[in-house]
Amino acid sequence: MRVRTAMGVFSSSALKSNTVHADANKRTGGHSPYVLRMIGQRDPLEAPAGSAANIGRQRRRFTEIVSPSAFNAGKKAFDDVNCTLRRCGFEPILINRNQPVTTRILKTPLLMLQLGVALLSRNTLLIIQAPLPKEVKSLVNHLLRFRRAQAIILLHDIDSMRYTERSSELEGELAFYRSADAIICHNSSMKAWLEAHGLQNFLSELTFFDYLVGDDNGVTHDQMADRHFGPTGPTDWRQEIVYAGSLSRAKSGFLYQLPDDYSIKVRAFGATSSSEGEFPSAVRYCGRFPPDSPALPGGLFGLVWDGPEITRCSGTGGEYLRINSPHKASLYLACGLPVLCWSESAIAKYIESECLGIAVPSLNDIPAALESLSLSKYNAMLERI
């Protein structure tokens, strides 16, 4: 079993123009999704015919959490990993959260058996997507102590860092991570954080999550990019950005703090309610979209920000950005939008070094940053996506 940290672009042509990958590092020439590259696998759609389902003799399994459908991107990253691993020949162990409690209880013995067989079998590789539901995590944590299989934890989020009310669970989460052979984490900042908290596992970095686009989109990556710039650019091309996500005050309170005379207009996409109050005039609410068919018309950049303040990212969500690779960054890049992010976030260094966007210390700095941005520089960013 190999766990690699190779980076590479996943071209839309590799999936017959139906998949858009969030990376823009075209220099390496690779074409596999990040998740496959982290576990040392080829994309079966690029492998010789007949070889996709037989990569070595090791039995490959993964935990697939089935959650209720929702008109948001909350489970999109999990769904995309599920899709990638399935087509690479991994067999799912279903953890179905979309069933009545009674049904889940009745099926618990079967789930225990499947997890037990996977973890106690010597010739098995198991990818565990975390976080797991609490009741399943306890079982897996116990089985990991006696495992004979090779276990890799693919870390979607660290809930004890993400939610204030779960901060007391940190030591339990870290103990769970230590039980695996390897951890696939978000980025170098998260890797350093895990190492500072005593993890000595093999740690590999995604940098960005894959973002897969469904067949019904019918739009290629190049067409998405072409929506946002022209040979000369419109006269007002610097005046609008996009923000997608939860629009509640708890998560995106900064939107409600923008002054009415803010010179940049923000097109906001996501769930909101009348109880949140009115947006300031600088914010235009543009509705919602299905996560598998993203549509973010207009806008120069996609904004990654969190917390109640416009001068910095603050609160639990803001602090989490210091180690997190937000899935919305993958969404923006998949839609052909460069990223506008907080300069102290974990993704800021990569965004700027790879010419994928701009990092600013405060939302107050965005007007000047865009004013100084030339069309040729912006087009160079689009070429990198």
C-alpha cells in the first residue's frame, strides 16, 4: 500500500467532459483525482481496458455515509469521494443515515459484521471517511485497536475545531486518528496542526477536494471560464464578486455588516430566511442551485470568508479557516472563478503562489485589490484554472 502526496490536474476530458476538478496545477501533467492520487491509484478511466477493478490483489473497501438529500453542498464532498472510490473498484460499507432510527438499530449487527470483517482481515485496505456518526465511530475506534487491515482515514472535517459546542471531543478525535496507518488531511497547515497535537501517522495532503459536476450540467470547464471574461473585458468587470454557502448570520454575518456604500457588489447564493433580516444594498441575493450542477453567473471572484466581521475572519469558523480547505473554494474553481480569500487562511499561500486568486487581510481591501488588477493578470488566473 502506498500513500502519495503527488499533485496534478484532473482534466475534464478524463471523464468525457462531465467532471471538473478544482486544481489548476497543470505543470505536473497528472490526470487522476486527488483522492486517487493520495492512495496511490490510477483513474480507471485512464487505465488499460479491463484493469480498473483489479488493481493488485488487496480487497479495497470504504465507508460510505448515506445522508438525507438536501438542496445544499453539505454532503457534496462525501458524495464525490464515494463516486471516485466506487469507480476505482472500492466496495462500499454503507452507513445509512437516511433510514428511521428503528431500521438503523435493526441493521447495526450487519454493519458491525461488515466493519469487523474489513478491519480484522489481513488482506484489506479500508478508507474511513471522517467524521463518522458517533455510534459508528465508537465501534470503528474499538475495532481499530485489533485491526489486521490497513486503515486510512480521509479527513473531511475536524468537528471539535469546527464547532464550539464539540471542542471537548478533541482528544477523542485525535485518539481515533492515531489508530490509523495514515491520514489524508486538507493541507500543509492542517498537517502541521495534527503533528503539533502528537500525530505520528503518515500524513498526506489534498490541498483542495475534488468537485465533480453531474452529466446534466452540459457545460465544459472552458465554457464556464469563458462566461467571466472577454478579449477586452466589460467596463464594470471589477465591480462584482460571488459568495456561495449558508447565508445565516451565524455563518456569514460579515455579509450583513457590509456598508451600503461598499463599492463592490456581492452576488450571494445559498439558503436564507426572512428571520435573518435584510441584506445591505451591497449584497444581491441570487437564490440557490443544486450542488451537482453549479451555476454562479456573473462575478469576478468567488469569496471564501467566515464569521461576523469584515476586517478579518473571526469566530470558530474564521479560526477553522487557518487549517481548513473549504469546499466552496473547489466549487468556485470548478465554475471557472478565481478565489478571493483571507490572507491568514490555510489556502491563501497556495491560491496566490499558483495564481488562482487573491488573498486580502480585510474585506475593506478588496476594492483596491481589484482596482489594481489588470485584465491580463485576471486572464492569467483563468488560464490556471
